[in-house]
Amino acid sequence: MMYFGACYYPEHWTPDQAKNHIPYMKRAGINVVRMGEFAWSHFEPEQSRYRFEWMDTTIQALHKEGIATVLCTPTCIPPQWAVVKHPGMLQRDAEGRVRNAGSRCHCCKNAPEYQMLSDRIVEQMARHYADMPGIIGWQTDNEFGCHNSTRCYCDHCLAAFRDWLLEKYKDTDTINQAWGTAFWGFEFQQWNEIPLPRHMPAGNNPSHWLDFVRFSSDTQVKFQQSQFELLKQLCPKHFVTHNFMGRFPDIDYYKLAQFTDFPSWDNYPESGSDPFLPAYQHEITRSFTGKFWVMEQKSGPTGDSETGLLGEQPEQGEIRRWTWQAIANGADGVCYFRWRACLSGAEQYWHGILDHDGVQRRRYAEISKTAQEVAKFGNLFAGSTVDTPAAILRSYPLLWSVERQPGAAGFHYDDHCYEIYRAVKRTGHNCDFVNIDGDLSKYKVVFAPCLCLVDKKLADKLDAFAQAGGTVVFTPQSGARTPSNTMWAYPRPGALTAMAGLTVEEVRPYHHGQTEAIEPAGDRSPVPPATVAKWVEVLACKEAQPVAQFAGGRLKEKCAAARNACGKGMVYYLGVYLPAEAMAAFAAAVLPAFPIADIPENVEIARRTGKQGSYMFVINHGSQSEVITLPHALAELITGEKAGPEVKIARNGVLIFKT
Ligand code: GAL
């Protein structure tokens, strides 16, 4: 079933104010609401005195109208009595300052009192709501890590970090070795000498830092795990999800997603911003389990809780386009944030479907129209999958390692992954994301951007994928570091050298805008002429054949990119960051051909395949109408007519073809 809903806060409204909400939700076509994530103080006004009737009445009234409920555990904000009683559960930042109560995300997940109180409210709610008609699932907490809260530097975290390290390293010799603590005299004799990487005068040890970041991510995952297991045990009929934040970097979402039935995420695109960024985050979120929801979809102007600035109004047609974009990329549910703008609090400027006055205006009408379309066609796609020959190996420890030492000024691992994603997407193919321990067998091409943390196991796995006929693409900085974030004492790309058939002779960061021209080399090179910036590597080919060389200057005719036949497959090593156009040409050359050529830049194509067939979505994100050429005429769902081969697609237009 395809879910179409809104986030709703019954605790914000008096019964009198709320009385029209549910009939208007029904009229808008809403079939699910999400509630309760910030309402702990309403559920438990005093320790162990629980009050659920206000929520029960709302759930029952919704159910009567055929609207389902996703209930949240409210652990993101403990009641004020709990904070006053246990001030030690407040987080501390790297400089030792307390993160005070009054907003949200201020509690430390390693604080025993917070863990105990959280477990208790989750258990009480799970027992109370396990069999209540209308409830279909749970969202745990809200956006773990939001407002910079993943990493806490309090004494509870210090103790927990030392325990985490003890389990990983067992003794001081091993940790000294793994972190290379001989540098700057950081060697430990006793376990209790190990600190947190709190604020310090110069750069911290990258291995110490990477383990702290891993530990902080694991802390969030452990908190999720305990709620997930409790909810699955007490509410076996309900699904459990959590609202992720797309490309948010601080938590290893592969690990977090293991403790959900499927992840959700919160999508707040800005009008006029890159329309493919939401697609990137839809596909990242889908890739964790194969299924996802958008739990919060922007439906009105944003209103920043700190600056108080009001964001832009979504343009006519944008909300519908964003909704279909989510479904096209695999969403089985979309909930708008939020039903109605609230009248008080830090987000009183953050709008929803309805403004503060509750009047149904343009956005309500657009959402109602979208709801009708989704109700008519959505179930054709719900539960279906997205098939693609392409995957990007995107890993959080890699991201963290590059965040600490990007090498080139302005280089961001995730932006680089996005550039490759955008190039794949321009071919018409969807793209999956896989972790370093993920299954590669269903892909034809795996891009492994900036694969700097490598050991033999990972190298062997990629080698086996290529030997069996796959194509692997490496980009600069690959193979340089160990999984502990120290440097290998071998030529780059270290453990990848044999499969790449080359070594890196020299690396050159270009911090001040310098560029190099490159040109194709060898027969049928997939690399077009281009100007590259930020960072270049000079490659020394052994078995590999050059596919690009530097076109002039000091590096003239030296190798910039090469390919190496590896068993039945092929390995590319790009020693430069290809700019967008060149990357798009490269992706088109190495991926299987897509049935539509010359896709206009602002047109997105996505495909879902399920029991009821395969569907191709064509979405125009641009500011004018566009034309695409289908391989032959196809039936279009929304208009109910046959279209093509040449098809015009209006601004904000969405077409769905049965293929
Ligand atoms: C999300 C969050 C919501 C709300 C919304 C608008 O990040 O989950 O609770 O704050 O943003 O700011």
C-alpha cells in the first residue's frame, strides 16, 4: 500500500482548535499521520505518572476516518522534571560546555539515567499501544544526531569510549600500534590514560579521532537497537522505522538501518536548489534495506528555529513534483511536514500544509490533487524495487577519514560521491549505494570513489567482482590509508595496485585554483578532454593502459587515468577528479546503454519494477518544457493516453510510462 500523510501534533491544539483537522485531512486524501515524537512531557508529566488518553482519542478519531497512525517514541526531548532531577544527562561539547535544555537533542545517550528513563517510556507506550486499532508502526525518537548531537564529550562518554576501545583493541600495546601513538608522545601505559578528542591546541591523532567518531555513531545505533528490540517484542504487528537525514554524515546509516524494518528520511528541498540532491538522498536511503518512506516532506515555507528567517514558498507544482520524485525513486510512503503551522515555540515560523490560520489555500489544493493521483496509481508501485546496473561504494568511515584529512582544499567525500551519482543519473539509470561489506553481485559497474581506507579483504572483494566480469572505477586518494586511518608504507594505491595495474608516482594538491588540461589516450578512451582541478595524481602504468594523459605543462603526456583488464572485467583508476561533463561522458561509456538518449539536463528518469510490471517516471525539474524521445510509443498513466516516441513534458511535469 502507498501511504500519503502528514506529521501532526495534537498536543499543540485545544480540542476546539483541532476539531476541523481530521475531516480536512480526510478530504485532502491523507491516509496516515505521524505523531508524538516531542510529546514525552505530555505523556509522562511526572515521573511514572502516564497520560495517554489525549493521544488515544486522536488515534481513534483518525482510525474512524480510515487514517492510520505512525506513533513515535518521544525520547528526543525528556520532560523538564527529568533534566532537573538528573542534570548529569545533559551533553557536553568538545570544549566542555553543557548543552542545556529548552530546545531538543540535549541528552547524552551514554548517560545511565537517560537510558533508563527512555527505556521506561518506550516500554510503557509499547504496552499501551500494541493492540490499538489504527496504529501501523513506530518511528523511534527523531532525527538522531540532529543539531550536532551525535558526538558528546561528557564523562559518561569518556567511560563508554574506553570500554568500546577495550573491546576492539584489548590492550595498550595494540592500541598504541594501531593509532601510531609514538607520534607526539601519545603512548598509553594504562587504559584510563586514553582521553576523548576534546578541544586541543593542534590537530588530533586521526586514528584516535576516527575511533571516537565510530564510537559516537555506534552510541546512536545502540540506542536505536534497544528501542527497536523492545518495540518488535511488544508490538509484533507494527513496523519500526526512524527518520534519517539523507546525506547527514555523522552516523553510519548502514548500521542504524539494521535496526529498522525500513528507514525513512526527511526531505526539505529549497526551491531553485539542485533538484537531483533529493534523488541522491532517496536512493541512498532506499539502498539500506530496499524500501523507504519520506517521513517529513516539505510542504510550506521553512522557518529556521535559530535565525527566525522565513524560507521560500514552494512554487506551484513543486510539492507534487517532490512527492512523485520520492515515489519514482522507491518511496512507499510520503508524509508532509506538517499538517498546520504551530502557534508557538522555536518553529512557529515553520509552515505546513496549512498556515497558522488553518485556511485551506494553494498548497492544500495541490496536495489534495497529488493525493488523488497517488491514490489512483500508487499501489501499482508500492513494494516494488528499483533495478540498476550501477552502484556507488559509499562508506561512512571513508567519509570521516576524508573529513579529517581531505588532502585538497574544498574536497568533500560526499560531494564527490554526489558528482558521480549525478553522472550516473544523467545516463537515465538509477543508482544504488553499497557499503564496503555489501553484496556487489547484481551490479555491472561499481564506482569506488576516494577509497582511501583499504585492507586486503576489501581489495580481494573488489578484485573478485572484476574477475567475474564487473567494472570497478577508482578515483584519487585510493588505497592510501589503513582502516585505522594511518598511512600504508607502500606505493599508492596500496592493496589495489595489482588490480589497477599501476602505481601513483606523485600526488599534487592544487589549493589555489590551479588546473591541468587532460586529453584522451589509447583506443576508444571513455575519458573526454577536460580541465581538472583540486588534486591530480601522476600514474605509472605497469599492466594498465593509459586512457587519459596530461595535455601540456610540466606533466605533459604523463598518465592521468588508466584501465586494466582484470579477469573478465575491467578496472579504471582515475588519477584526477573529472568535472561534471567529463564524468557524465565517462559514466555513459562504462555503463550499459539506456533506452533513451540525450536526456535534457533537468529531466529525471527513474524506474520501479514489481509484481505489476515496470514503470518509468519522467520528471521535469527545469523552468521550461522539455522533450524526450522514447524508444517507441508507450501508455502514460496520468493522462491515460499513449504518448511518443517524441514526448513533450511541461515544467514541473510528471509522466509515468508502463514499460
Ligand atoms: C526536521 C525535524 C522536525 C522539524 C523540521 C522542521 O528536521 O525532524 O521536527 O524540526 O525539521 O524544522
